Amino acid sequence: MNDLYKALSDISSIRKQVASATEFRGYGPATLAATGVFALLAAVIQQRFVPDPVANLASYLTIWIATAVVCCTLTCVTMYTRSRRIHSALSDEMIRMAVEQFLPSLGAGLLLTIVVAGYVPHAAWVLPGMWQILFSLGIFSSCRFLPRPIIAAGVSYLFTGLACIAMGGPRALSPWAMGAPYAAGQFLTATILLVSTRETNDE
């Protein structure tokens, strides 16, 4: 039995090594572009119904957290189905790696939101910029198994996040301080993945 357990462990290690050296293709370009559209819709909704986010922080957070949940759910469903279809036997390892790379950033963003909204709501204007910076860190962490140009999307989120913080005060809670950078970032990411997929198929 010990030999059997060792053999199974060796097979598992080999699968993980192969997965780590394989480009992950579970993110669907169309799905990522759709999440960019959702960001624009959320910005329009905020502009229409929450014109003063400083005085209505709960409503502001509801709009953007709900948008994040919808986008995350859509991305996860697509990631699962595409990985099953494209990566076949390695899909479980590939999905696990993708989640492990992004989960710390998402968790940090959630905890940061809870702390700021619950204890220092007057500093809530930093949230849009911090969300974008944390999202960029998730992209940077994922670069090793995604197409190399994807780093451009991470740089985009990093600099828009910093610019958002540099604005300071209520202006940082503008609907377009969130909607425009996320839409642009997701469209850029979708374009990079689409071009990379076509190049891979051509090869």
C-alpha cells in the first residue's frame, strides 16, 4: 500500500508541475469584456441613483459590491466550463492555481472594505483606488501562467488606482473613477487573451 500511495503522490506532483508550466486558458475574453460592460452599467446606476456617495456610502458600496459579485460569479462559471473543455484532465489543477493566485487580493479587498466602512467611513474615498491596486496585484500574481502581455492590464489597474487616490476626497467616489478604469482594464485584458488565443490556434 505504501508503494501505491507513493505512486499516487508522484502522479499528483507531476500533474501539478505540468499544470504550472501550462498557459491557463480558462478566462473567456467575451466574459471579461462583459464584466467591463457591467462596470459601465454600475457607473451609470450610481450616477443616476447615488449622486452623493459621501452621504450615501451604504448605497455606493451596495452597487459596487453587487457588481463585483455578479462579475466574479460569471467569471468563475466561465472559468470552470472552459477549463473542463480546454484543459481536460488538468482542469482541476489549473482552476486551483488560478483561484490561489487571485484569492489573496480579493480577500484583502473584502477585509479592507469592511474595516474602512465599519470603522473609518470618512476615509471611504480611498476604497476605489485601493480596490484597483489590489486587483492589479492579483493580475501580477497570475502573470506566470497567463500570456505575458497581460502585465499591461496589471500596470493599467495599478496606475488608475494610484491616480484615483491622488484625486483625494469625494472626487474619488465618482462613478467614473470606478467604471471607466475597470471597463478599460477588462476590455484590455479581453483583447490580450483573444489575440493570444488566436496566435496559439494559428501555431
